[in-house]
Amino acid sequence: MKTSDFYYDLPEELIAQTPVEPRDSSRMLVMDKKTGELQHQHFYDILDFLKEGDCLILNDSRVLPARIYGVKEETGANVEFLLLRHIENKRWEALAKPGKKAKIGTRFVFGDGLMTCTVADVLEDGNRIIDFECSGSFYENLDQLGQMPLPPYIHEKLKDKERYQTVYSRELGSAAAPTAGLHFTKELLKKAEEKGVKIGFVTLHVGLGTFRPVKVDDVTDHHMHSEHYELPQETADLINETKKNGGRVISVGTTSCRTLESVAQKEGCIKASEGWTDIFIYPGFEFKVLDGLITNFHLPESTLIMLVSAFAGFDNVMNAYQTAVSEKYRFFSFGDAMCIL
């Protein structure tokens, strides 16, 4: 299977630059994964497609305001850091731009001295290992200084940081939002529970690799980035109980999907698990857990459109994307939703 098979033509004006208000007023393309039949709805109609006894699995990872701007202590030159991965204490792996200013031993100052950092190492891929120093809580300082690391295709500045967080986010650690969950309001989740739909949480910290393009012609030659996940006992019990009682396990987002299928593949069943996953899901993959998927519209030739095609069928998905383009749906992180059942 070729990467180019997953290409579709997307007019630039359909790339959503800002989120809609309220969250659940976005449009939603509903697909029957068996027949490919499509319905045009709004996200607040999701309750019409959920049944008592179903469970929704949400990724509760919270996005770090990971883009911070500092100055080189010696010269005052401006440098941007993008925090990628917490290593230990106040040590992080980060991207530096421009990298030539961030040599080993160089110190940088942020927010008139609120925080400083020193470059401890330069990795083979050019990423930096940096050690921060600050008084008080590192995360409180970061929240004050940092900006949301919006995807490169979003050019508008975000007025409210919380609009790039789900309403149920709580575990800090992502470099990008699990965007399918952005459509949910607290009220909508409460109504789902009142209908008899159970809610479970997993944590998968989304890395910037989620935006990394597939640069090989043959899909199977692509190497996935690795991300940290946690599936707690409570959620494992909920999923197993749902399956036992004939309910559907519906993943909110590709990150929740990757977590569930990673655990099933690694453990042979769903049970409490924590670790790193580089699972790559593309057509031909055998799903062991998922019965439904709520997701956004993904970039052409991306690993995410490949995952959706694996779940709902290549022809069905590519037809749905063509329909979404012709119907002028909004695409990508702040765009509209798909519900596949």
C-alpha cells in the first residue's frame, strides 16, 4: 500500500484556524463503518448515536504550554524552545530555534529571570537536553511564560489557552492536544452518562511526531514515533465489563484508540498497563478492542488517516473525505468531527 493512496485534495480555506463556539456546535459526519453510509449532523447530536451500555474512552492528557521564548544570557539574542519530553526533575528534551545559538553550556533567560536554563547536551537529531532553574513551581512558571504549541497549519493566535485543552484534561504531558475530545462539553458528557453511557479514561501523552509526515513511498517502511501511555485498572474493568455485557467500546480520538489496541496487542487482553507504544495502525490491522471511533479529519497521507482507514475501510474513508471537502467541512485540529460506528 502506497502513501500516495491516502492523498486527497484539500483547499486551504477548509483548514480551521479557530475553534467554534460552543464546543459541541461543530459539524459531525457520521459513518456506518460496514456500509460506508454517511449522515450530516452536529456534534451535539452525538447522543442520538450512543446507546445505554456503551462506554466512551477519553484521553485525559493535558497539553503543556510548551513553546517558550528566551534570550541568550551573553548576547541577548532571541531563542525559541519547544519542550518535547520531560526526562527527570527540571531536565527536558526540547527543540531550539535557531539551534546554532543553543550550544552545550549556553544559558538562556525567560521572563526577565523568572526561569533560566542551560543546554546540557545536543542529541544526534539536533534536539537539546536542557536543565531549567526557577524558584517556585516549574509548571506554574511555565503556565505563565509558555504558549500553546499549535500545529504548523494554524496561523491564528489562540485567545484562550483552554480552547486547546479538552474539558476533562488533567494529566500534564502532551505536546499537542488529543483534538477529537475538544468537541465535548461537560454538559454533553453528563447527558451521555444520564443516558447510561459509561465514561473511562486513559492517558497518552501526544508527541510532535503526530504531525511528522510519512516520507516513504511504501506505508510499511514508515517508523512510528513513540509515546507514553497509561491504562488504569478502573478503565480496564469498565472495558471488559462493557464487552461482556454486549456494549460498544467507543474511542474518542486516535490517541485513545492507539492506547487500547497497544495494550491488547502487548498483553493479549485489556488490563491495567503502562509503557511506551510505537504502534502503527494501517489497513490490514486487526482491531481487538474498538467498536466505534470519534475523530477529526486528518492530514492527507498522514498516519492518522491510515488508522481511520484501517478501522472503517479504505474506500469508505476516502469517499467520506471527498464528501467532507465538497460539503465544506472544517478540517484538522480545530475542525469538525467524524463519528464512525
